[in-house]
Amino acid sequence: MTYKVHSRFLSALYIKKQTKMKNLKLILFLFGITSPLLAQTSGEKFFLTPEHPNAGEEITITYNATDTPLENAKHVEGVVYTYDNFRWLADDITLKSTGDKKWQTKMKLSDKAAFITCVFKSDTIKDNGGKMTYSWILDKNDGSYVAWGFLRSPDLQDQVPNIVHDSAYIKKEVSLFWINNELKYHPNARTHVFYEGSKLKQLETGQPQPKLIMREVRFVLTEKSLDNPTQYNIQKTIGLLEPEHKVFADSVQNVLLKRYPNGVLARDIEIKKIFNEGDFNKKVAMYTAFEKNFPQSNFLDVNTDTESLFYDKMFKGIAYNYIVKNKDYSYSINSVKKVSYNILVDYAWHLISIPFDRDQDGIEKTSLETLKKYADVIIPEMESREAFVPKEFVGKLSPNEWKAQALQNAAREYFTYAKLLEIFKSYDLSKKYLDKIKPIMKFEDAQYNEVYSRMLLREGKTAEAKAYLVAATKANKITPESIATFKDLFVKEGKKEADFDAYYHSLKADNNEEHKKKLIAELINLPIDGFEMESSRGGKVKLADQKGKIVVLDFWAMWCGPCKNAMPGMNMAVNKYKEDPNVKFYFVDTMEYIKDFKAQTQAFIKEKGFDFTILYDSKNPKTGKFDAVYDKYSKAFHFSGIPEKMIIDQNGNLRWMSNGYFGSPSELLDEISIIVEYLKSEKK
């Protein structure tokens, strides 16, 4: 009986029986298969010992780097991806040189290993084997053939490690061929490949396949017990049906809900219900019941689209509403052990970094003690998650790859914590986090460079601090505070203070020249409408009155963090040209919504010690908002968001625009200076 069903499945789903051997020979030829049964690739570059290993055995992996991207590598590591019991596993490996540009490592195959594929790397260079890949089929176990087909199918990349080169991709009919071979040699695999087979057949023919889909779903439902991945594959398979087959799809869903009332489909339905519930108290009650009925530990082997789209949003809707409605942070803080990694990073951003930045900017004073209390709970938990690959990345990222990605995602939050710890004089712990993120942020973030060099000076490492500031200056990622520190170190070495500026600029000379060429090439020359705005110094400022002067406009707002982060660099530019009557800087306060914004902006500028002329954007007659000039210019010159910087030349034409802020006061000063100096010297 099994054979008959299997044969019908093959004839409907895949390649006709009479062409099977012909196609097999074709595949063997096209993909360089040398094994008498099936495909071992790139034999001279990659091979296993023993050549025909069994699952669970120890193997030796040999990689010959000759004529590969890693030919001259001093060290080689990599990732081995194993297809085991119809799931992917990813493990890190480190290889040892055996001479002649060959590298080896030993590893134990998992108990149901059916297929392995490798990616080798050294520093930032990777070698995935190109068209041939570095793969090995262990044909005794279920899943060996479909792994080879799935890995290279561009239509299934959301289900496999996304590691192969585009040249390794195969056509849909070839993927179906490998599913066909799986069912030929391992017919029990049918319950594991019915979704992929149905999807690929539908894509390959360009036609709906209702008979095929309904037959396969009925067959799988005859199984006595369906694990989570199979339940979800049934959901995805009936999702391939056209609307006219809704009755069948509904009946299948009813079967799943009846047989698995606490299963995957029931959980998805409940997630959407909770997400869409508008009444907060009901939402909380529903989620409490959800946790009891659908414990997360029961669903570690499946990650549905519904979960990906709605679960974290559902939970944040509860946690943050506790804060908004009741000023209750305890729900969030008490949940850190159970929430996803993404929510932890979100907690760190919203509950620590944002209020900390606002406090430092002087917008609103925050209890730093409270922020540290939250951070002491959230940050260590976030760091501990680096050791556990989240289920959505299992088999796609190795432990080391996940750790690197997690560090990249969390670097900003670790930096905030390091700054908090410095304020509370927890210097050793602050150093730990500064060192942790150093590979990501050193010489790339001006504020990080300031804090890191300050740490070195605090530890008495004066020479190291100076060398660090030299490198930061060469990278043009340096703050005014760091420049002052650098200057102080320069003088303490017995050098003349008057010589510092020349020395400082000499360090940036090479980078500045390239930067200058790039900026000048980006210059524009467009007419711009005038403006008339109220000035913080009294009276009004009109663009029409600025003829013969270079005008620098900086659109900003009190609620805009990047705008304020850019101000130290803008202040450096203002100070540089404060004695030049033909260069004017105006800071246009726009899109403010609080009643006393004029008083607040002036208080902020005074607190920071900036000598800025603020212009207050006019009320927009269309919207009633204070954004009339910004709205006019953003529409005319096709930009959005702030900070937005514009430079207008002596003839009243717009010559340069820049949107956003990229973290370096010194670099921003140079940009403004390069444009201003060019316009001053430009032949009219």
C-alpha cells in the first residue's frame, strides 16, 4: 500500500519514470557528481575521511585552499551545516594547517546526519565553494537527497542556511528531481517534504495544484501524531490553495484544532487575537491564559510567520502599556528572563538609552540611579543570550556567527551602560563593556573614542591614550572634548600650544583631500525661495537680506536626538567662522509641538554653551503646524527628516544639502568648512 501511494505521489509530483535514469545521468554530469550513487562535490578541494561515513561517527574534514579565496590565509575556520532528521544544524570549526595549503579538522557527526555542507573563512574572506559548494551526501539516512536539493533552491532560501553562491542555484525541476530521489530511496520522508514538493511543483508548472495538495495533506493527516514542524507545514501547504478551496482548507484547520487544541495553529490564532484586542485589561488576561496554555518551551522547534510578525509586538503592546497607563516598569523588568532577544534590545533602547540620552542632552532630567537599576537587570541578561542561538536562527547561524550578530545589535546599548557605569565610578565594569564593543566602535564612533581615551587616561596609560587619539583624528572621528584632551597631551610633552592646530590638521590631511573631492563633486546649483522667520536674538531674519553672504541652515527640533548630537560639530563650525561677517549660521527650530518650545530651545542652547542664532519656523497655513519653511523646502528639494543642513551661496542659490548625522563632530566641521571655503573661493 505504501509503495502504491508513493508511486502515485512521484508520478504526479515529479519527473516521469521513463526519464528518471536519463535525468540522473544529466544531473551527475552537470553537477560534477563523482560518487557511484550520489553527489560528492569538489573532491580535490574538499573531502571527508572516511569517504562513506555513518551518522554518529567521527570524521576528518580536509580543505585544500589552493586556488581558492583563502589560498594565502594564515588561519582558517568555518561552519559545518548538517541536515539531521529534516532540520539544519550549524557548528563552528577551526582547522589546522597540514601543509601544502591544506587544512583539516575532526568532528563527530550527529546521530541522524544525512548531509553536510561547509563554508570556510579567514577574517572577512569566505569560501563557500562557488557553484560546486563544499557538500557531502550521507545517503543512508533520511533527508540526504532533499538536503542537497533544498540547499540550492532559490525558492526555499527562507528554510535553509542562506550560504550558497547564486551560481549554485538550481531550477525548480532539478529541486523536484532530488525530492524524487529522496522518496525513491527513503519513502518515509514523504511526511517531511510534502510542503516543499507541493510548493515547487506549483511554481514549476505555474498552475495551481489542488489535487496534489489535498491528496498530500490527507495522507499526512493519517499519521497518528504530528510534531510541531509537520503541523506548521500542513498550514503552509493549505495556504497554497486558491480561495475556491476554502472549504477544504477550513476542514483541515478544524482537524488540526480538534486534534491539537494546544498546537501550532491554535497558538497562531491566539497570538493574533491578543495582538488585535483593543481593551488593555482583556489583552492582559488573554496573555496570562496564553502563557499557561502555550508555554514557550513547547514550541522551540517551530517559528511560524504569525509568531515572527505578531508575537513580540503583542508582548510589547502589553509591557509598554503598563508603563504608559500606570507608570509601572515592573512588568517589563520582571519579564526579562522570558522575552525574546529582540525585546531585550528594545527594552535597553527605550528604558535605558533614550532616557539616558535625554538626560545628557538636558531635555528632561532622569533618575540615573533608576536607569542603572534597570540596566543592571537588562544588560547582563542580554549579554547572556549571546550564548544561545534563537530558534529563528538555529541552523542558519552558528554559535559564533550569532554571537557576532548579537554584539552588533547590542553595541549601542552596551555603550550606554558603559557610560552609566562610568558616572557611578564602576570603572572596571565600564571598561569591560568598552572593551567588548571595541572591535565594532573603535575609530568609528567619535563619542566612543572620547570615552575610551578617557578610560585610558584614568588608568594612567598616557602614551596609549595619545596613540588612540592620533588614530581617532586620522579617522576624523573625534569630539571637541577629545580635541581639547589631545591638545593638553600635546602641550604636556613640551610642545608649543600654537603648533597644535597645524599638527592636528596634518593628521587628517590625506583623508580630508579625498573627502573634499567627494563633497565638491556633490555640489548643486539650484534657485531657492526666500524665507522670513523670527530670530531668538530679536526681530526677523530674511533670506533676501543675506545677498553676498554664505548662509548655513540647520533644521532641528528639541525632540530630535540626532539633531542635538550633531550640534557639537556645528558649534565647532560656528566658532571657526564667528569672525567672518560673510558666513551666517541659522538653526531653524521646526516641527515643535509643545507650547513653550521657544523657551525650552533657548534654555537648551544656553545650558550647552552654544552661541547659536535660532530661527523659529513659521506656522504652516495648511496644517497649523510650525513647519512652513521646512515643508516648503522638503517638497521642493525632495528630502525628509531632520537634521537637514543646507548651504546657500552669495547669490542666493542652494549649493549643498545633507540629511542625518553620522556621529563625528570633527567630520561634520570639515564638511561645512570644505563647502564654505570652496564657495568663498569660487570664481563668480
